[in-house]
Amino acid sequence: MNKQKFIDKFIRAFFILVLLKVLGIIAQLFHQSFWSVLGTLGIFIVVAIMIFFVMISLRDKEKGDQNSGKRRGAGGSFYLENSLFDRIRSKYEELAEKYISEGDYKKAAKVYMNLLQDNYRAAKTLENGELYNEAAVIYLKKLNNKSDAAICYEKAKQYRKAIELYKELEQKEKVGDLYKEMSDIKNAHVYYQMVADDFIGNNQMVKASLIYRKKMEVPDEAQKILLQGWIENKDAFNCLNNYFANIFDIKQLEVQIQTLYKDTPDDKKIIYLEAMKYEFKKNSKLQPITRNIAYEIISEKVETHSEIVNELKFFNPEDQIILKDISRYKTGRNRMLR
């Protein structure tokens, strides 16, 4: 196709499209406010004028090239069409950026959505402009992005709308958080309990205990879950360690350390020894009892786990004599094995 004819035809088609678009915008008066329609019409007219000038400049340039005898190859028409659309797109981008710099995020979003056909950038622009409800509608209706829509509704404090979306997304803890934000403690606990039950079902006892302690604010239930994890050998060490960490009264902690040790089966005593190392460092008042338990476990296990003798150093950091005793024990044992 002759390039000059292409531009002329494009200009004629453009004017027809502008006319149809203007009529379509005016028709929106039946279901939108006058000022909203006027704003949309204003944006469209500005953009239409910009495109018109781009096309005129391209036509004048092409006339100049023809008059000077310049010729391009067979791909010239394709290049011209691409160049035209690139320039138009560039003008749209500039217009959107101009509106953003002026703080008019709604107009910028309309440019992205209606002219650049970029719904995501339209929604993101509205979100950046703290127009969260408007952004949520685009995320939901145009992009089917329930996650970002829920986040926007939450930011807008439209908690019920956010809750419905989080329920669909099966984000139970988030549902509980929003019910709690609304002071609906009953429903919040229903969903927190679901989360805790899921963690327990997956043997994630520490995470379940944190839901009870931090979200539901029932520390006694949290301790029960940790104790259950220790007894049932579900992430036993971390459950025991967290169980002790949640007891802040030293005397009560001493009692619990002794009580649990008495009921500890033989196959979990090495795990108990590891927990005693943490408690030994925690408070000097706990050192006598944790050291005694450590001695007992080490003496029981040294025959089958000879390396356990090294743990004596941990519970006697300042005792140089015990280092020599450990060395003599190792030497003597090696001779026996030979």
C-alpha cells in the first residue's frame, strides 16, 4: 500500500472512530454522573488531539520524503505503521505519567485502562494513589485477582469484603485477623482454631502453639500443645524448648524440668540433654539442677554413645580438671577397643 494513502486512510478512519467514541461517552450520561462523563470526555479529546498531530506530522514528513525523491524498500509500509502506533502509545504513556505527577491517579488509571489496555497498571496506579476501593474493583472484575483485591479492601478498611475474598482463597488466619480487627472475637477464634487444627494435623505443634498464644491469647492451651508434641515425639526438641521458654518463673521452671525428666523415656533422654544445655545458659539459678540431670543422662548413655562424654565440658566451662578427665577416659577407651 502507498504510504501516503495509508496515512490519509488512517486519518479518515480515526475521525470516524473519534466521533463514535464521543457519542459512546455522551451515552454514559444515562448511568454515570455528569462530571465523571465530562472528565472522561476531556481525557479522550486531549489524547485525540495529540494523536491527530502525530499523524499530521507523519503525513507531512512522508510528503517531504516523496518530494525529495527518497524511496524505501518493501518493508517501509510496515515500518511506518509500527512507527505510528509506537508514537501514539508513547503519547499515552506521557499523558498517564503527567496525570500521576499531578496526583490525578483516576485520570492516569483511565489512560492505562481505556487507551493502553493495561488493567494491571491501572489498578496499581489507583492503589499507589490510595484509591483502594477503585483499585480493588479493577483487580477483581478485570483481572480476576482476588488476592490483590482483598489486600486493597483491607487497606480501605472494607473488612467484610476482604474477609469474603480471603475465605475464597482459604487464608484462614487472615480471616481470623480481620474478624479480630472488627472486634468479632468469636468468629476470629473459630478461624484461628481451624488454623491450629491444620498445624496439629501436619505435626507442626510449635506453629499451632503460637496461634493459641499470640492470636487466641490462651497461653495454657499453647503449653498443652507443646507438651503434646514432646510426649508424642512430634518435633520433640523444639516443643520441649519452647515449653520451657514460656515459663518465666524460675522456681516453677525448676519444678517442670524435674517433673518432665522423671517421665522422659530412655530413647528421648539425649534430646532432653540438648534442652538442658539451653536452660543451663538461661539463668545461673538453673545450673545446679540442669547439670545434675546432664550428669545422669551422660552416665547412662556413655557406654552406647561414647561421644556424649564431651558434653561434660558444656556444663563445666571453667573446670580445667574435667577436660583432663575426659581426655583420660577417651584414651582408656581407645586402648580397650584395641
